[in-house]
Amino acid sequence: MSKDIHIGDLVRISDMVHQDGIPSSRVAVVLSKPTKDSYEVVGRNGKIIRFHECFIDIVSKVDDDDII
């Protein structure tokens, strides 16, 4: 089942995944959707990393008014 994740959403990376570059807070912003079921995110550390949607939980949805 696909999650309703959009570019600009604030997300949290699951504790079930371990990868270099994950910010200590595990909170990031969605930058792009390079494949059908994965997303590139960036955290406060500035590193861009890719995760399958099953490892991403939405913290806050981007508002339509916020989309540039």
C-alpha cells in the first residue's frame, strides 16, 4: 500500500533502518520521488539520502499554499 507522501512533507525515518547520513533526530524533508516507492530526503545535517516508503512516517504534511 502506497503512503500519501509528497515533496515538502516533514517525515521521520524509522528506527528499523540504519544508514550513514541519517540525522540523529531522524527527521527530514522530502525532496523528490526518484522511483515508484522510494523518496530522497534531507535532514538538518544536509545529507540527501534515499529510503523506501515503508521506512518513512509523515510528521507534517506540506500545505498546498506552501508549494512553490
